Amino acid sequence: LPLLLVALLIRLTSPGPVFFRQLRAGRGGRPFVFHKFRSMMCGAERQRAALSSQNEQDGPIFKMRKDPRVTRVGRLLRRWSLDELPQLWNVLKGDISLVGPRSATLDEVGKYERWQRRRLSVIGGITCTWQVSGRSQIPFREWMRLDVRYVAGRSWWSDLRILALTMPAVVSGRGAC
């Protein structure tokens, strides 16, 4: 029922598809189709270049706290991470797991330094150390260090710890954009 409500809100408040699909890099850099609820206006990817001077993150990623491409409903979805619920389909398909480094876009991975590619040696996840440590407030290089550290020391216990910390991180909204 919550999924249907989110889909209905997107459909009623913004023209275009309910879902956003994008090629992402999976384990070993293998491309897969990533699913999210659409939180931006249609054509947002084409508008990104015009906003590049307002990027608030370093490295090959793009983040803006007040991104004008995000819809009103999209802001709520992102604040509560509801836009990520369709990724459960990716989990069921085996593209990602619940815990692991966040899946990057193919163009981002193409700009990684060699040491940053180590994060691709494991299957990605919906939640990760970055998500429970401050999300977009964390600079790109630190985000990559967190992921590489996770890969080197991952265990069932670390995954359970991250899962336990995910809900408080989502509820607090810290670092969401």
C-alpha cells in the first residue's frame, strides 16, 4: 500500500513516469538497470550540465541540497529515502544487496582513481557506511575511504550494524538531499 501511495503522489504531481531507471555499475563494474521512484522532473539528467557550477560535492559525483530539478513530492521521498524502495526489486534480482557500497553511475566509475575501484569488488547495496555516517555531508574521498574500509572488513556483524543504524539515519534526515 505505501508503494502505491508513493506512485500515485508522483503521478498526480509531476508529468512523466513513476519510476526512474538508470544504468549503474554493479560488482566488477558490470552494468545493471537501477530502479528508484522518480524524484526529479523529467529530463533532469539533461539539465545537470547547466547546474555543474552549483555542485556541492567534490569528485565525479553531483549533489545539490536545493536542486531545482527535484519535485515537491521528490523532496519528501528523498528526505525519508522512500525513493529508494524500488531498489528492493534490484535486491530480488541479485543486482545489489541490502548492505554494500552504493551503486555508482557508469560515468562516475569511469572517473574513479584506481584505489576507489576496490569498492566494485563486492556487490553494492541499498544502505552502506556512507548512508549511516552523514550521506551527502561526507566529501567524496571520505565516502570512497568508507567503502574501501567496508570492503576490507565486511562481515555479517558489520552488515547487521549498518542495517541497525540505517533507520535512525533515515529518520534524522541528516545529509539527505
